[in-house]
Amino acid sequence: MDLAIVILAAGQGTRMKSDLPKVLHPVAGRPMVRYVLEAARALEPSHLVVVVGYGADLVRQAVGDGVVFVNQAEPRGTGHAVRQAQEHLAGQAGTVLVLYGDTPLIRPETLRRMVDCHRTEGAALTLLTFQPDDPTGYGRIVRHPTTGQVVAVVEERDATAEQREIREANSGILCFEDRWLWPNLDRLRERPGGEFYLTDLVALAGEQGEKILGLPVSDPLEAIGLDNRLKLAQAEAEMRRRINTRWMLFGVTLVHPETTYIEADVEIGTDTVIWPNTLLQGQTRIGQGCTIGPGTVIRDSTIGDGCKVELSVVEQAIMEERSEIGPFGHLRKGAHLGPGVHMGNFGEVKNSYLGPGVKMGHFSYLGDATVGAGANIGAGTITCNFDGQRKHRTVIGEGAFIGSDTMLVAPVEVGAGAKTGAGAVVTHDVPPGSVVYGVPARIRSPGSEEGEVD
């Protein structure tokens, strides 16, 4: 039997106190709605509709392709939101599952169990319920005192003092029989304020003698809706715990999981060791057998097998196998370390390629540069790549030796095997195999007079 899924993602989330649509607030590096979308797709629905409203264009961009978007022009409640999907879904699938874009911790296994129970029991309506530590703010599940069947969902503002003592709460996640849902949506009564509540369908189903299931979820965290920053932080902690657990079971060592922050889209190879106070973000890929941290940030970067990154920042960069950086190194956007490159403490590289085996010991900056294999970059070397208007490139040949405190004024090329003396200011190209020194740098060749580089 086909399954249709509706994800409600139209709300602003006023209690977030933010201009950003609620469902776009990130959890472990992803907009929260993407977790709900991932869980929904795991059920392989025949139809998937996302209801948007506030910040619709931003939500569409975050969700991406492969879904049908419908717009709720006015925020008139959950019943009204689901009604916007009617023309796309009515009669198209036997079961309709309604999810919320602000419940990122919901697991696909829970949703699958819910749909299976709903179908097996032949219910018109099934609710996913939970027991939070504090049910304040949630609708309470009212059950028949004898049969235990759900008879109503009472919102807190409408609840009696006795009903507020009920611990079982409504998650908002609902499963419907298609033929029953759509005609009964039109029977919902408008609430004060012009809203239509989807949960009012519970009472309607009861009045009609339809079967209603209340399915408790075993882990209350799965069902929490993130409507404020406190709950956002709770979800962040739980999601990071799940991510860290998954990587440790996969074969990655986290020396201190409590201070290791790995975002959802990061990938890590086996036998990699991650030390405390490390943050791995975005589309980062880390190979096998690496040592990462402590005190390291890696963002949207690719790290090859056997690399070492210690007390450093790597962003939008590439490190090939067996390369190493740190402590206190910085690879900026476009940095690319070839195999076996060593970059020591307080070095910085931006938009540059360092070939295999390059040694860049410490206190140096290479920007907009290409460095050949086996070259040595002495302490304090700087590429002067910006003239105040444009960036210029520096090329250093294979096996070149750049002396300490050398200034390379781009555009400039140092040939293969060439050397620069300590403190040289290189303003002209250096021929292969030659030695230059001084300010400005001059060629020094055996048996000939010194002359300015030309």
C-alpha cells in the first residue's frame, strides 16, 4: 500500500526569536528540516510534500529537489497547512503520514513501526505520543479510562487542572487513512484566532466510532519539537552523541567524545584518532589512520590517509596522504598540500600548492604560490602576493632552498634547485641552480661578479 508523507515547514518559530525560519536552524551542521526529510525518505514514500510559508524560498533551497512544495500563505494552523496538500495527495496513497520540520531527532525505525501498526490495526488515525520530563506546553493525550483508547488531544490552554497532570503528550506526528482524512479536514472547526488544529481530528474520529491508536515512542527525545533555543541545544547534544557513537562503532577512536564535535555530513576513515577539543565541520572527508587534534578545526576539507593535524585550523583545503601540519598552523581556502608535506608551527598557506615532500618548518606565509617537490621553505619566508590592487603568483621550483626571512615579491619565479640567502628580498626571477642574496636579491655565481637578478 502506497504511503504519502506531508512535512509541515511553514512556521516562523516566534519563540526562537529569530528572523531565520524555525526549520532552518542548524543541528550538528544541518538545517533541522533535512533530518526530517532524511527520515521520511527512508520510508520510500510514493508522494512527498513539504508545506512552506514563512521564508519559503530559503526553505525550498535547503530542502532541495525531489519533493512537491505547497504554500501556506497564512499561518492558520496545522489543519489548514495539511489541507494545502490535498489536491496533490487525496486518493493517491492509502496512508498519509504527517511530520513536522522541527523534529530532527525522529528516527526512521520509529516512523516505520508507526505506519506498520496503523495499517495492521486498521486505524483511521494513529498518534505518536511521548512522555517528556516536563509536558508543559504540549497537548495532553486523554484516554478512555477502561479501554485505554485515545479519545482526545487537549491543548494545554484548554486543559483542566486534572488534565494538565497527564504525563503523556502529543508529538504532533500523525498517521491517517487517506479515505478518512481528506473529507474530515473540511469538518474541522475554526479556533479563536482563525486557526484549524489537526489534533481536533482525534475527537472527530471518536465521534464517528473510528479506531484511534496512540503509539508511545520509547525515547522521548525523538519527539521533541524545537521551538526555542533551549530545546535546540538539547537536540544538538543528542545528535552529536549519536554521531560520535556511530563513528566509534565504525572504528574511529574519539579520545574524549564529550569534547569532540563532528557535524552530520563529515566522513572519517577507520583507525583515525581524534583528540579532545576538535571540531569537524561541513563537507569534511578524513582518511584512514590519521591523527587529528587536539584543539583542531577542520572545515569543508579533504584529509588523506595517514595525515596529522595538531592544534591547527584547516578550511576548504586539501591534505594528501602522509602530510602534516601544526601545531598552530593554518590552511586557508585553496591550500593544497601534496603527499608527505611537512608544515610546522605558525605556518599559513592560502590558495597554494605545495608539491610532494616540501618542508615548510615554521613562521612562514605562502599565498598564491606553487612550490615544486622537495623544496625547503625557511623560517619567516613570505610571499608578497598583493600589490594593493591585485594578487600575483609565486612559483618555486623543485628542490629549491628558500632561506630564512626571504621575501618573494610576486610575480616572481625561483628556478629548480636555486637558493636564496637569509633575509633576501627577491624582486626578479631566479634562474635554476643559482644563488641569490641581499636587498634587492643579487645572483652570486662562482668566478663572476655579483649582479642584480634580471
